[in-house]
Amino acid sequence: METLQDRYRAVADRHGVVWESVCAPGFEDRLKDLEKCLADQNVPHPIPREKANAYFEAAKSGEPFRVGTLSDLTVDLGKYSNAQHYDSYTFEQHLSWACLIAEQQRSKHRYACREYMHGEELFQIGGSVIPDFYQLNARIFQQTLWQLSTVNMIIPAELFFTCHSRRFFPVTTFMRPLEQDYLQEPDIGHDVAGHVSTFTIPVVAQLMQNHGLARNMIYQERDDALARTSDHKRRSEIERRGDELLLYAERIYWFTVEFGLVSQDQETRAYGAGILSSPGETRFSIDSNRPTRILIDPSSDRDLLRLATTDYLISEYQKTYFVIRQFDLLQSITPQRIVRLAKTAAKLPHFSWRDLVPGDRVLQVGESAVSTNEKYLRLAFHSLDTHCEQGDACLTRTAIRNLRIFAKNPNATAELSELLGSQIAPVPAGILDWFTPRDAAGEFTQETRPMSVGQGD
Ligand SMILES: [Fe+2]
């Protein structure tokens, strides 16, 4: 009869994991390693002695790691607060980490950009056991001034980006079930094995913080507006607008920090954490001819607006990836530009994750690519019970959102065309006449606000 140990050994073999290496260090060994790490002066940002001492004493007392305490900044995670109880991880959880890392390493060595691999080496991420956050947090701080804060679930985007503004990255503490490749909700495999190495790419780390600072600007403006009115309806509108602007800002984060590709040595390489935490998506994003790949210049307002106006789903591999030529170009994505383009996006019709837009520099046309009008046709003709293929949830909600904008502003397509510097086709004749009375009758009750990036994703 197969024992649990037989099963574990078979899983380890399948992923090329050395069985003996899946052995978590005990408390005393972790403390010794931490002491050595904290004393390291040969790093870009050595830890001041008083901070290091207090940090070490907390670890020594057995207090579980919660939020990094190596800078003068902190974050209040409220009900999302969590802690890493390192000794509570089971062997199966460590094995799950080891298998994921082994698979990731195979795909990362082939598909990750140089800078990302350098980050992995610096942070010593590729081990066979789940990292101890006391030590990992210290290493990250020494290299980048970023720190970790542990959370118990996906946190609201607003809090996620507040953390970013103070150089804290929220991480979960749970590990995905054995041999699971793609997760909709982030785990340590995504947050740590995927994200953490990107912090060592200085422009990506800065871009992450810039998103945090953009969040601060959006919510400061919201709070100022709220302070000027006590009208309930008006206050709700102001709050909704703040959340909406953050959503469009998040899309820039999504298509770069999470799912960005970079051209390197005449090849396409990945730097996005959402890609690199999934070995399957890593291969898919670069080698497959199924997704669309589009070259962008982040310093161009046209291309950044393209990102801010592009909706996506988080439930499957992406349909479109955006490729940058070099990392330096990300420097241009300042908090001010993020906010400005999010505000512009709020007024415009949007694209779905399948749309090919006139003016796009298309490197690869994916199998599910469609023209910008396809979403309206699918919405209308599928509803009329013809043989028209139904759109996915992203196409449907984008079509509904846009048709509502067109109903209010007949010039919306012309405005979008002008901002993108290319001619976007008007909505097919008759679609708006078909849509408007049905919408007024409440036929389209689908959620038109996409899910938020939130913590991790
Ligand atoms: Fe993520």
C-alpha cells in the first residue's frame, strides 16, 4: 500500500527535488543565520546597529514575523494583519515550495530577464524550504530599503498601494497545495518566489513605489473633496471616483510589474512577477503563439494610456502581453503621469484584453485577438440568439461600459482616436439603438467594474 511518504517521494522525483534538501532549519539555526545576516556591512544599505539589535531580540523572543521594523516607516494592516509562524509549516508545505521553485527555476533560467535572476541570487530565494521572513526581510532591506508585511488574504488595492508608498510589500504566509501551477489568489509562491526578486531591478522597485505615491495623490484629492461636502450622494460619487481612478492606475501596474515582458539580447524575456511565479504562464507568455504581444514605449502617453484603458481577467493566462525595449523606459512612469492618465482613462471608452488597437506595434497576433468592434457585435448578436460566439467576461463588461459612454457622449470615439493618434472605428450602426433601451430596462446587470489588482494581484 502506498504511504504518504511514498507519495511525497514520487512528487519530489517528478519535480527533480532532492528529497534530503526539504529539511526546514530549526529555531537556533535560523537565529544564527539571522545574526550573521544582520551584521553584514558589505551591502548597499547596512542595517543600523540599534535597529538590528531590536530586530534580532524580537526574533529571539519567538515573536512571529509580522511587519518589517528596519526602517522608520511602518504600515497598519488592521484586520488583514498576519504573522509568519515558521515552525508551523508542515513538511508538505515545504515540499510544495520546493517543487514550485524547482519548476520555476527551469522556466526562469530560460525565460526570465538577467536582472531578475540576479535578484534571486541576492535574496537566496531558490532554496528547498519556505524562507524565514525575518531573514528574507533583512536581506531585502539591505539591498533595496523595501520590507515585507504579512497579510492574511487579498487586501484592498487601496491598502496594497499604501504599503507600496512606504516601500512595504504585502505577502501572504500560506503555501499553495502540492503541484498547483496557477492560482487566482496569491500565496508565498507568487508573493515571494515571484515578486521579491523584482525589487532588485531599481526601476521596477521605483515604479512600484510610484504606484503607491499615485494612490496617495488620488486619495488625498478624494479626501479634500469629501471635506468640502456633507451631501450623501455627492460623497458617494467622490468615493466611487477615487476607487475608479485607482483601478485605472492599477492597470499600468498589472501590465508592467505583474505581467511585463522585456526585449533583451534579441529575445523576449519576462520580468513580471505574475508571469514568473507560474512556470506554465512563463512559457506561455514568451513561446506560445496563442497570446498577443505588443511593443510599448512607457514614456509615450499614447502607450501608457493604452495600458490604463485595457481591461483584463485574473482567472486565466493573459490574452495580451506588453513588451518594453529596456528597463530605463519605466523611469518615465511617474506618480503624476499615472494619475493624469488614470483621469483621462476615466472619460474614455476602454479596450478588452483581446482588442488589437490601430497604432499598436504588434509583435505577435494572438489566436483570440479581435478588432475593437468585435465586443459590441458579440454582445448584440449573441443576445439575439444567433450563432455568434459569446465574448468572455472582459469583452462583455468592456462593451457594456463603452456603450453607456457612447450613449452619453457621441464624440467619445473621436476623443479616443485623437488621444491615441490613430483612427478607432465607430461603433457599428444600430448597435447603440439596440443597446440603449435594453440597458434602460435593466437587461445588462453584469458587473462592469473589473476585479481589483489587490494584494499580490
Ligand atoms: Fe502579484
